[in-house]
Amino acid sequence: MVSLPEVISFVFIIITLAISIGLHEYAHAYVSRKLWDPTPQFQWRLTPNPLAHIDPIGFLMIFLVNFWWGKPVQVNPMYYRNPVQWELMVALAGPFTNLLLALAGACVIAIYSRIIGLNEFDLLQWVSYDYMIIFWLQFSYINIALAVFNMIPLPPLDGFRLIKTFFRPVAVLIEKYSFAISIVFLLAIALPGNFLGSAIGTYIHSVSSTLFYWIFFLVSQIF
């Protein structure tokens, strides 16, 4: 039997993913449009409305394997004056937005904890039943995890643009097999119990936890 706190936590995750993935994709569209590419605007993606960025299959996956992806924003580098560098800027806009959202969430928690008279140690004791803290902790961590996940240097993720920019011969080789790589990667993420998926999950959790700690440490020094 699913408990009420578990249901609330799951609802919080859906809300967080809808906001975070929507703003992630909007950041791609916004930066690309600022760099003179009208493609996102023509495809009605130049909006922060999460509904414009939801992939139906990706959304359903949250109920099956606790994993969700959005509908990628299509851009046309032919409009860019410096295609390689500007395409990288567009790609990095998404993960950068997620880190900003994580920082905002950390600030909300820090301010809230000071208002109710908590310090960092008390916060850990309250996290099990204060839904304000639960939501914003999840919000911050999930956004960090989204940024870390999207910076993995494989297609179709944003991190692959780093390979295209700085290691062009390697990128050409990867692009030759990009479809197969993408399928294997998505299956590794979606199907439980495989070694590759476990390794990716461990990597994301390890890096995300470290960034999560440092962001909250820095924010706590300010507030």
C-alpha cells in the first residue's frame, strides 16, 4: 500500500520535472533565437510553458521507470555566424538553467530555514515531515541531476556538443554510429538491472550529491 508521503513526494517529482525540463528546453530555444535562429519560434517552442516541451512517451516513462525526457528543441546552426561555438552555447544553456534553478531552490530552503529558526543540522531532522523542505530539496537535487545527466558527452545529450567543439574527429566517429549509441544509451537508462545503467546512475548520483553539497554550503554561508 502506497503511503500518503510517498504519493506527495511523487507528485512533487512530477511538478519539479515539468518545470525543470520545460525551462531547460526553453533555454535552448531562447538562446538559439537570440543567435538569429527562428526555428524554435516557428515550432512554437519559444515559451516556458512545460506543455510545449512534453514528449508523451517521455512523460509516461516517469510512471514506468522513474525516468522522464522532454521533446528536444530543434535548432538550425546554418543561421549562426559561428556555428560551432554558438551551437555549444545553445547546448549549454539547458544545463546552466538547471543549475540556476538548483541554486534558487537552495536559496529558498536557506531563507525558509532561517525564518523558522533551523540550522543545517536541524534541517536534516525536519526533512522527513516538512513538505516545504522536501519539495525544495527534491527540486534542487533533481535540477542538479538533470544538468549532470545532460552533460554526459554522448548523443543526443547536450554534453556531446563539447565533443563536437573540442574533439571534432572523435565527434565525427560518434556521429557515424549516433543512432545505435542513442538506442543503447536510452535502453541502459530505462531498463533496470543492467551494468551500464547502474554505472551511469552511480556517476550521476555521485557528481550530483557533491554539487548539491557545495551549493548548499555556499548558500548557507550567505544566509
